[in-house]
Amino acid sequence: MIIFASRVLKIYLRDKTAVFFSLLSSFIIIGLYILFLGETYSSSFEQIGNIHQLMDQWVMAGLLATTSVSTSVATLSVMVDDQYQKRQKDFYCTPIKKTALAGGYFMASLIISFFLSLITLFFAQIYILINKGSWFSFSVYMQIIVILLLTVLMNSSMMFFISSFFKSNHAFSTATSIIGTLIGFLTGIYIPIGTLPEIIQWVIKIFPTSHGAVLLRQTMMNSTMNQSFQQLPQTAVVEFQNILGITYQFENITLTPMCHYFYLIIFTIIFFIGAVYIHSRQRQ
């Protein structure tokens, strides 16, 4: 399985254009925020101290949560191409099990996604510093990395499951274009969740990746929020968190961080088992 995963990694990294385009959705989010969204969001909360730093941290948290979606899709395109070119029939003639092949694709996707997510974290920190923000503490970095790992696991499992249904490069390319377009909306980056209709808010709250974004927002914004809301009532804090998707409420129940962790873990298991089952049922 490890050897097969290394094959997928080499194929993916060999195409520098594919690596660039796998990060394109991240670049688009940053560009939209710098050119249009940043000042609009900040002006909506002018009464809050350090609002520019808060919004920088908010958008970078969402960016980190979504990076592994596009990167895992790009890596898994090797799997779809293998199916389309009938290479998997050659693999099935060898003693290697189908589940091991599936595990190799998933492992490669996980490695690439986590590595590129760490690179994105580095540039996110640089961006925050350039805009007169501050360094995250060591403990915050450790929390971010743990959340990133869990989010990457879930996103890779989800895209592994979705990719397993495609046998054509053209259909897969179309699907990835749609996913890249929607991911910013489904995690509440382009438009804050609190400003959307209730039915759309429910869709975002159900979407697993958005729970990774919530955990990252809470971790990255916690220290700045404590400083910014010292002189403001608790109701202002709750309203700010609900509008920007820093916390999720269902009726009068606010989800705790542990709920978000469990949600990510459960969907990681569901998607992974589903993808492995699909691969095990494929004909030789």
C-alpha cells in the first residue's frame, strides 16, 4: 500500500500545473477577501476593537478548512484516470488486494492534503503579520495542527468517497469545478452564515467541512476576541459568533467543540468505509 501511495504521489507532483490548480480555490478566496470582502466585513463591525485582525483570522481559518478539499480532489484524479485508462485491471492481476489499492490512493491524498495545508497555514500567518496582526502562540499552533489533521482526514475521506463514483475524466473535472465553486459558500467564507436564509444555514451546518472551519475559527480567533469584547456585553459576543459561524446553534442549543470533533470523526469513518466498500465491489 505504501509503495502504491508513493506511485500516486510521484504522478501528482510531476505535474506542477495540477499542483498549482489544486490550490487555485485558496488563491481565489484570498483574492476576493483582499479586493472586496475584507473591508465590507470589517465595516459591518466597526464598533469592535481589532476588527481587521479578527476578520483576517476568520477568513484564514475558513481557508485552512477548505484547502484540503481541492488538494485531495487533485490527488484523487490519479485514481479516476487509472480507472478511465483501465490501469486498475492490471493492478487487480497482481496479488495486492483491492482494499490495499484503495488505501494507497487515500494515503497519497492524505499526505498531499496535510502537507499543503501546513504550507497554507504558514502563508496565512505571514498574511496576518503583514496586516499588523500577531503570532499565534505555540499551544494555539498545536491545536490548529490537530484540527487540521482531523479536517484533512474528513475532507480526504469525503472526496475519496465521491471520487469513487467517477469513471470518466471529463465527468470528474466537471464535478471538481462545481465543488471548487461551492466550497467557499458551504463553509460560510464568501457570505457569513448569519446573513443567509435559515434553510441555507442548515445546509452549511450539516456540511462536515464547515465544522472544521468552526473549530479553526474558535482556536485562531479566541485570544483576539477576548481582547476585543472586554468592554462589550455578552450578547454582542454571542451575536458576533453566530453571524460569522464561530459557533453553531440549533434552536437554543450551542454546539460545544467536542460536538464538532465527534461530527468530523463520525463522517470520516462513514465516508472512508463507504469508499472502501465501493472499491471492494469493483469488477476485475
